[in-house]
Amino acid sequence: MIFYFTGTGNSLWTAKEIGERINQPVESITKYMKESEISCNDDIVGFVFPTYMGDIPWIAKEFLLKLSVRSDCYAFAVMTSSNGKSGVSFKNIDQTLALSKAHLSACFDLQMPGNCLISTDKQNKERLKKAPERLNAIIASIKAKKQNFTSDGSFPKADFVTSSYFYGEHSFKRLTLMKNFSVTSKCNGCGICSSVCPLDNIQITDGKAVHGHDCAACYACLHWCPQNATLLKVPTLKHRPQYHHPDVALNEIR
């Protein structure tokens, strides 16, 4: 089984490519949002997540804390990011696996166009061009069940989720602007932003999108809006261009 979380489609594309090549099913973690416990008895378990500020998204942390796996499973993780670096992501995934007396076997970084920080069109095209070759190498390692991660045996701390960047409105308050959106007059109330939001945080009221406060910072609403009517309020990102993976369709998101 391969679990993924995606906003732009990068992680979905990656998960699908891996799943097809190693003959494993692929599922979005949003399918399990309302579950209190999740059990996976597969001998291979994969995680494909985007990197947010050098960590896994808080929504993925909540999922991982509910997940139990076989202690002897081969667990791998692939983190997609704009700079090809994942910070503490792999360590944090391993900590949650330790709750099942399992550990992360292998970890891989995959550089892709980002969902937040602005990169040029040239940079994005170059990353997309290089991604398949890098992914081929990752898949070869997974097929061979190679191990490249050493667990320190630690467990998640009590604030594992709440201390995350972008979590709720409770921590890292200087970053709450990163989750504030403005909706321009271009909005026609089509409801696409609402349908791709993993937390049902967007409602269509009087023909216009209205954002709540329960945001995962995936920016799917921004990147998939056909009218380009959703903008970040952060001055430096106000004109952040849309991006979504060219091989992922809208109906595959969420």
C-alpha cells in the first residue's frame, strides 16, 4: 500500500508511478480523515508527501499517528519538494512507525515544482524534466528493498502535530498569513476550490468562495481555480502563479 497527500498533484503523480511499477495500490490519506484507527497489514508500506517547511504536513502527521503497520514491513517514504530537501520529515515518519514497533527502511527526496515559494517557469520545466529519471532510481531501490535510513528508535512527542508549521492558528503565528486567502471578483462560485480542499474548509456562499480557518496549507484551492481567483494575502506571494502537475487531472485531486 502507498499512502499519499497532494495539493498540486506532484505527490499523486509520484505515488501512482511507484504503485504501478511495484504493483501496489495507492490511496489518499484524506480517505481516512474521519477514522480514529487505521490498520495496514501489507508487507510493503509507502508514504509520498510534499515537504512543508522541512517537515511533513500536519494533516499527514495526524494520519500517521492513527496508522498501525506490521512490525516487519518494508516502509519507505518519498518527499516531494521544490529544493529537494526534506529536513526532519523522515525522522518524524519513523517516529510514528515506532508506535507499531516498525521503522522506516528507506527514504528518498524528489525535487519538483513547489506549491508555495515562487520558482521560474524555466526552473519548473527543468525539475519536471529531471523528475522521471530520479524517480526511476527511487523505484529501483524500492524494488530491491534497499535500506538507507537508520532509526534512532525515538517516539513522537506530545506536541507532534500541534507544533507543526501551518497547524491551525495556535503555533508559529508569524506564519498564519501563509494560510490567509483573498478571493477576487473573478470567482464565479463554481465550487472547484471547495471540492479539492481536504478539510472541507471552503464553502460557496452567495456565489463566492469563503475560506474558514481549518487549512492544511496545500494550496489546492489556489492552484486548481479555473478563474485564478484565489490569491495568498502574503505580499511576496500575492502574485504566486498557479501550478499543478501536467499529468494529473482535476478529478483525481482529493
